[in-house]
Amino acid sequence: MISSRRTWLRGMFTSVGLLAMAGGLGPAAAQPAGTLLVGLVAEPVNLDPPQVTDLNSLRVARRIVETLVTFPEESTQIVPGLAESWTISKDGLSYTFKLRKGVKFHDGTPFNAEAVKFSIERQFNPEHPANKLGKYPFANFFFGNVKAVEAMDDSTVRFVLKEPRASFLAVLTSGAASIVSPTAVRKWGADYPLNPVGTGPFRYVSWQRGQQVVLEKNPDYWKGAVKLDRVVYRPIVEDQARLTELMTGAVDLIVGVPPDFVAQLEGSPKVSIAKQVGAHVWYLGINNQKKPFDDKRVRQALNYAVNKDAIVKDVLKGTGAVSKGPVLPNTWGPTRRSRPIPMIRRRPSSSSPRRATRTGSPRPCGCRSPVPACSRPSPCPR
């Protein structure tokens, strides 16, 4: 597995991918003062985070909505968000949150415990009136362990779990745990993802398909209004086109900078790159229940056959590191006891290109099987 480095625009975005920023020369300078133009890798699909499976949708939608708890900059230490504080029962089955008072959604309706209950239960409760208005792909993963969400009073909400889950607070930082306006969901129905309403620092303005998504600052934001007046997100799919737009000043910031371009950008006086270690892992998913992958030695052989150091050096151009496992340093739940699996050492006597072993292995294993490569972090179907 390979972990990749990511960068972000400090103070505004969280974990948005590799970023490059340019001075406002050219077309971007013609925009109204206080406007930030962002070049995305692809167009958002949906602006309701619980229904989202792609990163570009989240890059936009999570500026609009917020969660009860969150992560501060450059940290995975969970801190208060829309909830001021919380307590956990001794048996680990109840999480009680005290909510911030006086917070309003962008449509002027109040943020309260009923809104929290509505936002979460619509995903996992098939009897909820909003359940059929959308598809929630991560509902079972995140909230399958939730027995009930109880509104104790306007500013107190309690989650009751079926069994203890040590990572539950971390779950509540996810996009699926975003709190939305119940009034807006009822008003727009199945079209709510095209008309999102939250409590975040920016509120939704417009979406021109294939062209841009426009957000404007929330003047009544509970943390205080942000300095930017507007953010315009433009989908620019081709890497070279996105880079050209940045260098000519057509956009102020781009995400998804290919590693091949990093050195070029670092050498430009017009561009600055903000770097940060990310929480993304590249891996190959296989079905361990199907032959020949039910044989541990086959899986080990596949692992040994991949020169991960070469990938880091030649493909990622040093913007990544060999991962010790699926849980990365500085994220929730890593262990210092993990060690990288050693690289393969070929036996000089082996003449078969398909037979190899590492020192200490019981015996070599040879197989031939096409392995489908995954393009995103999810198990392959075969």
C-alpha cells in the first residue's frame, strides 16, 4: 500500500488534495473582489454529503454543511463543532451532546436537536419520511449501530447505540453525519441535493452544469463571517488544462495536482504549493475467498512483486510514502508496532519468473491470475 501526501489551503479547506495557488493575474482578476476561483478535478455529482461517494462533491458540499464534532487544522484530535460538549455513558452505549444555541441554517430556520435527529435518522430508518428521497450508501457502515437518536430538548440530543463503538465520535466527523435543514429537505424533496442548506461558512447560490458551482459567504456564520465573499468551483478534468488555467490566472487554486507537475510549479514565482500529509491510501483489493487468493502465499507473492519504493520515487515523484498498513500515522487508531512487509529477495536458483519467495518463507508459490486493479479505495468485485 502507498500513502500519498496531500496539501491544503490553510484555514479554509480540509483534506482537499494536492493544491496549488496562483496570484490573481489575468481573467481571474476580473472577478469581483473577494472571489476565489477553484479548479476541480471533476464536476460534483451531489451536494448532500450523506449521499456522496466522490471527493469533488464533498469538496464543495462540506463548505455548506457542518457536523456535531470535527477535526482542527492539521490534527485528528476530535473537537467541538455544532455541539459544544458531550458525555459518554460508562457502558459506551449513550452519547449525549449539548448543542450550540442561536445557530441558524442558511434558510433562517433554527439548528436544534430535532434537526440532528432528522439528519441522521433519514439515512438508516426506512420509515423516516425523508428516507426514500435519496440513496445513502454509507448509512449502514456509519449508523447501522445506532438504535435511536433522541431529542431530549432543543439543545440536547442523545445517540443510543446497539453496542459500544470506540470510533463513534470519529464517525460523527464524516460527511454522512452532516446536519441539514429539515425544512429545506421537505421543501425540495428529491431535488434537495441540488439546493443544499446547512449552517456552514458558505451558502449555496447556483450550479451551472458543466460550468461552475457558486457559493457565497454566510454573513451570520456562528464563528464569524469568513473573509472571502464568494467561491466559484469550476470542473477542469484534464490535468494539463487545469495547470494551464492556473498559470494563466484563469483560476486561483487547483486541486489534484499530478506529481509530474509539482517540480514545475515549485519553480514558478507565480505559484505557491501548500503541502500536508494526507489520509489517502493506494491499494489493490482482491477477494480472499476465491482461488488462488485464498492461499496466503499467493497474496504474499503479489505483495512482494510490487516495488512500492519505485512507485513512490518514479510515479508519485516523492509525494508519497510506503504505507505500513491501512491505518495511517496521525489518524485515528494507528499502532506503532506495525512494520512494513520486507521486499522480496529472489533465490538465485529460481528460473521461473512466476516463482519467488522471501527469506524464511516455507516454500515458493507460483500462480498465474489476472488481478483487477482498483481505481479508488474500495474492494474490487473479484
